[in-house]
Amino acid sequence: MSTILPRYVEIAVNLGDPMFRGVYHEKKKHTDDLDQVLTRASNAGVDAQIITAGSLAEVHDVLRLADTKRGLFATAGCHPTRSTELESYGAPAYMNALKDVILANPCIVAVGECGLDYDRLHFSPADAQQRCFKLQLQLAEQVRLPLFLHSRGAHTDFVRILRPHLSSLRLDHTEPTPESKGSVGVVHSFTGTLDEMQELVQMGLYIGVNGCSLKTQENLDVVKHIPLHRIMLETDAPWCDIRPTHASHAHLEAFAKSSPQLCALYSPVRVKPEKWTENAAVKGRCEPCHIGQVAAVVAQLKGIRLEELASQAFQNSVDLFRLPLL
């Protein structure tokens, strides 16, 4: 094992989820173990975490966490599946409230989660999602923050709506080159095609990778080709863990054999919720410490050292979100 533990920025985690309070499907299974979750993350080299907020109400819940725990930051926005909620509230009032909370809280480092999700139109129709997305692009221009983006089954419309805003959103006012920063945001939990990924990278966007990005062989082939200077790592915990049925699991098993000490940090012993103890993680619940699993798989796909992959993803995240990390 390397004497220097790889460092990570967890760019997408849902620490406000009831699972981290021991509640599953509205039933209390064990005591609140968020402190243990955060300790395991720190032990695994996670220096900072960005807690995602999918609605105005969630922003306030997230801020209560970010204000009390070191190394926690937040996003503020309206998830595409909540678009009808925004319109029912009243779009001008909702956006003004978001703007106020962003300007009042420096721990908010991005606008989002925003974008389009055509896989779940039963929550919000496409036209409402598009209106909501455009409003948040305008908000990002006003508050001068990067975007935390979501795109599911909607690539063509996603690009069509975002592209005209790129120049005004770009924080350094420069056009991106193949090796420059010049980005306006990250498309998180990416599961799209190779062509889609390449178009997003050409637009200067970062690509966020988690367990859901590594399910199939096609997914692995796409992730293999994400340029190092455009990749970020995440777990989207408590969701998106790497499972035995995923194409990535064989790579994780290989990593466990070659680096058992690191694997122990990235893959702590897990038990059923009813059998929880302070020293155990929970089966079926992804945690921020699992970000090392994602990094290990991506490094193997790219044929590079874990330390190199982790270092580049760390720097990408610090650069985009302007995180005060040394």
C-alpha cells in the first residue's frame, strides 16, 4: 500500500437521506450513524464532500449539515423531477429564494442539481423541465457559480438548451481548449453514450462517474475514454453502489487482491440494518468511502495508477468548485 493515501473530493452525496439516520422505508432500523459514515470517509481519504440539494426545501436541510461539519459543501437548485414543484410554488418567488440562500451561504459551491430527466417524465413533463432548467442557467449567470448538472435520456434537448449559455456562464470568460479548465460545470452520474460524452467534453464540461456509470460493458468503454482532465468522482450515496451484477465488479475484485489494505478502507464490512453496530457499514447503502471503489475501477480501465487518477480528479473538483483545500 502506498504511504500516501489518495485524496478525494466526493462531488455528489445525499447525506440528508434518512438512511444516514438509520431510517429505511420510514422504519427506524438503527441509531443515527452519520458521524461514523463521515469518519469512514475521512479514513478513506475523502477531504471534502458536496451534498446535493434537489429542491428549495432540501437546500435548508443540507445547509444544516454543511454548517456543522468540516469539509462539507452544498449545491442549491431544483432537480428536473421537481420542476412542477417549482412552478406550483411560483417560479419568480422560487428563484429569488434560491438566489438569496446562495448569496447568504458561501458553503454553496454550485447551482443544481439541474437539467433534464426524460426517464422520469411521470414526475414532471418535459416542457416544465425545460423551463426550470433555463431559469437555473440564468440564476447561475447571476450568482457566478458553476453548474451541477443532470441529464437522463434527454441529451439533444440538454445540449440545445445549455449551449447558448456557455459563454456567459464561463467563470473565467475564456473558451475551453482540449487541456484548459474553462468549464461551466459537471454532468454528474453520467450513463450516456460515447458520442454524448465526447460532445459534453467538447463543450468544456466535466463528467462525474459513480457506480451507476459502471454497470455495463458499454458504460465501462465510455468511462475508459473520458479525458483525465475532465473526470470527477462521486458515489451519489446512499445510491449507485457497485454491485456483484455490474460489469465493474470484476475490476473491483482484482483491486481487492492487489491492494487489500486500501480495499479495506474503501469496502468496509457491511451488515443488514437490523444487525448494525458502530463499526459496520450497512448492506445496500452506499457511503462516501466507496468513492475509492469507483476510483480503483476507473484507474484499471485507463491502465494508470490509482494515485494518478485520484490526484487528477481531486484537482479537477477543486478547480471547478473553487474549494478551499490545500
